[in-house]
Amino acid sequence: QKPTKSMMAYAQLETSFGDPSSPKAEIGATSLAPEYLPVPLAKDFGLLSDKQRKLVIALCSSEGDRVNHLFDKWMKTDVPAERRRLIKQLEEIDACYPSGLIGYISKAKHLLEEDCGDKTNHTKGWKPVVPQGETFDVLSEDYMDVERLGMRELGSVGFVVAAGNEGEGMGISRSIELATGTTYLQLYIESILAIERKYGKGKKLPLCIMTSNATNTAITELLHDNDNFGMLHKQITIVNQGTGVPIFEKTENKLVLNPNDEFNIQTATHGQGDVHTLLRKHRVVEKWYNEGIEWLMFLEDANGLAFHNLALMLGMSVKHTLTMNMVAFPRKAKQATESIVKLIHEETKETRTISVDYEQFDPLLRAHGYTNGDEADETTGYSPFPGSTNHQFVFNLKRYLAIKGMVPEFVVKAKDGTSAHLECRMQDISSVLTGRDALKVGYTCVPTEHCFSPVDTTAEDGAKLQQSGMIPRCAASGEADQYAVHAKLMRSIGCEVEMGETDTFNGVSASPAPQIIIKPDTACFPGDYSTLFPHPERIKISSRSSLVVSGPGVVIESLNLDGALVIEGNEKVEEQVVKNLVVKNDGWTIVKDDDCVVEDIAMRGYHLEKKETKKVVFSETILDKVARLSKCG
């Protein structure tokens, strides 16, 4: 291979600085600076470390047209630290991207010039067909059979949460609901610990969290301040995707400086797909595999319904020997959500199963013989192509270790079209699978209200989404969905749970009542509810009520609730039965609040006023006998 100018520069530098007898550069020395370096940079060349010199030489020799302008303003300041700050940022970006900063620039240049980086363009030359998968009604006979099959696998799952990017969403460190104040991170860890306690057989189940510079501090402090919510420190791995990737000026493909800081490059998120690179880079999954972990569960950072169908997902993966299994939901034809589609290459006959953007999906179908595009199935009333939750799927760990190649990138253009950067998506790992693995990608479809309630946008944007027929994806809707899933599961087994009224908060319609929270250590999966409520016909909960149940082993045989009740179980207590309990009190009330500056309240547009609460606490020494009385106030 003929060496490039960049390669020769690296080699030359290795020879020069690798020789102990070579003279050390003095501050401000320019004698070692190649002549093609920008003059301002050459003057400060002696201030740089060997590693930084290698980087700037390689950049300026191979990509000078795109980076030399970064150093034009250096002479405006007499503070060397300011100038070195830019070099330090270049060094950090270079370390974060798999093929380095030069690799990123080269890839972006290709995608921008060829205009082939749009995330939907990868469907060209591929014929769409209905993917493989199954659709379930929650708690149906089929559902329960497959869930039981998956429960055998629960003790060998490792969990991966993508909580990076620019922290623009509500985030893993925010509260899901106001009834208990539980954060998403707390719920995830409580769910993992509940699974570990019941199915782990002594094995500790690991958790890896991908952060970014924007989210790392909040997440690590939340863990530290709460003692990891009961999880051992050694179970948690944190990998940081860093500062993001550079933004390009669209006309000349030059890196863009921050308009408010002449020594800082504008960056943008590279996307949640970075998690796959970081898992490989830090050898996280290799370690897990050697410890007996057989499955990976990938999660986004703020979906409070993520764990309800894990056992079902694992059961489907075992039943169909799937390499990758995506969570899906029934989708109306032409509904504005991404769709799961199986593609067959028209020439090579290769297959891949991916999520396709809704704006491209209908035209894709029409171009391949679907005369009416995306249309409903006459039997189900839904599109045969289910909706994609994007960031939620289960992967066979052994097959994950066999993956070659990077998650594909695509160009994200600024709204005004003047700049762009590259991104990658976590779910697009399916597109790099080959051979048998590519054929073994499927989906598990359950109703939306049981699997998908992401919170990653503001109330204002959520109202717009809701008006267009989409999930609002905001705090008020996420909280309402969290209460509703427990109420629906209780109704499914025969409990009488009244419906709450719908109201509008910050422009978003939601029904955050009754407030029902069943903690994961009490009931983690739908099949657990029959154990918690063995006589569902004896359970009655009014629309204005609030019920919070925590602790393993609690059994509620009969309950008439019109108010607020908190039940705290204790695994050290052998018998924890709530029987003949009648509660009527002032309870908790949702109060509209448009003026509060507290973030958790402001993002919802209401607060929860806790007027009166009945508590039943099971203790090792004293059992609250109120639980056995026929009446109480």
C-alpha cells in the first residue's frame, strides 16, 4: 500500500520523538512543525504533547481544508491555555470515535458528498416483506405459556441502558411518577434486583449504563447518593460516549466553531448506537459471557413500561431460536411511527430486519408492489408491519459476540440546512447481522400501553405529538401510563378498578388516576398479579384512589379502597396477607400547577397533594393488625 501524506507524517513523528537523543521542543518552538501547519498552530507546536502533535500533523496533512480554519483566531489571545483547550477537545473527539477524528471526517465527507447518508436510504435495492414475529394479548393463554418459557432464562440476563446523547430528554435520573417519586434509574435497578432475587439462583445480574458528558454527572451522583438503590457496586459498569461528534458546515464541509467560543468546536450527539462500540471497546459483554450471562436486554433511558414483557421476550427468543428480538406494538396503517420491516435484497437475496422511518415506509411499499401502500389487515384492523419501540430488544449474547462491523451511520441535517453531523441508532445493530443471524431477527408484539411509554420531550412538543395522533412522550403521559398499566393488569385478572377522569395538563390530555404502583419486588411480570390478588373478585378500587404496594410475599385477598393506601411488605415476615381491609380517607389529589418552578412539577403541570394516607407495614416483630380488621378509617 502506497503511504499517504498523513501516514508518512505519523511515521516521521514516531522516528523523531521516539529517539531519546532528539532535542526537546522549547515553548513556542516551531522548528519541529511541518511547513504545511497553519502558522498560528506552528508557533504553538512546542506546547503540545507528542500525542497532540501527531494528531494535528495528521489532521492538517490529510484534512487541512476542513480544519486549518480552526486555528485562524489563535493570535487574538495571549493565553496559551485557551489555545490548548481546542487541541484537547480535538484529542478527546479523536479518542471517542472508533476510527479516530480523521476516520470520522472521511466518513462524513463521503456521506455528505454522495448524499447517501440519509437514515432511510439503506432501503434502496431491498424488497420489503412482513417480518417474523407474534402478537399477544396480555395474560392470554398463549402469552402465559411463552412467559413461563422465558422465566427459565431470567437468571442469565445482562442489562444495557443507553442514557447518553445530549441529555435533551427527561432522562433516566428524572421521576417517573409523583406517588413514590421513583426515578427511571431506580425502577430499572429495582426490577433487576427483583428478577435476581427470584430467578438468579445466587447469580448477580449485571447492568451497563452508557452515559455522555452531558448525562454522566447526574447519573453517577444519583447512584452514589442512593447507594446504587441496593445494587452492588461491582454489578454496575458505566461507559461514557464522550462529548459527541463535530458538526460540519454544509457548503464546504468544514468543521464548525462555536459562535460563542472561538476555541471550541461545535459538536452534536452521535446517537445511542455508540453503546455497541463501547461494549466492545471495554470488553463488557465478554466479561459477562464468561460469568454465565446468556442474554442481553437493551433499554432506552426513560420507558417506565420496559420490564413488563421481558419474560415474554425471552420465551419468544427461545421458542424461535432468535438472535435478536424486538419489542413491537400493534400499529394502525399509515400511523406516524417507525415500522419493523424485513428486507430482501433484490440481487443478492440477503435479508435484514430493521426499523424504517414512517415518512419513507409507505413509498417503499408502493415501489414494491403494494398498490395501496401501508394498509390494514382485514382480520386484525392493524398494519401487518408492527410499530417499533426502537431502543428495546433482547439479544442472544453468544451471537452478539460474533458481530462484525459498526452500526451504520447516517447524516442528520440542521433544520436550516446549513450544517450536518453523523449519527447512529442502537436498534440498527440488526442491519450488520449476516447469514443465519440475519434470518433470526424477529419481534414480540404487545399492546402499546403495556410496553411503550417513552418520556423524552417537553409538554409543549408532547401536545403537538398527541394532536397528530402520536404518543405524547412527555412527563404527564409517562406518569399516567405508569399508573394505568397496573390498573389494566388488575382489571385483566378480574379486579374492579374504576377508570379515572381525563384532564389536560400543559396542553396534554392524560388520566393520572387512580394512582396504582405495584413495585417490582411485589409483582414484576403480568403473571405475578394472580399471586398478589388471588381473589380478584374481592378487590375494589375507586377512581380517586391511590395504592402503593412494595415488598416480596405480599398477598391482598380482599380490599375495598376509596382513598390512599400504602402497603409495605417484608420478606422476613412469613405471612403477609391483607384481608377484609376497607379504607376510606381523603387520599391524594392531583392539583393543576402552572406556576411551580420545581422541575418535576413544572414539566407535568400538576402536583400531587397527599392529604391522608393509610399505611400497612409488615414488621418482623409487630404485624399491623389493621390489615385484618373488617373496617378502618
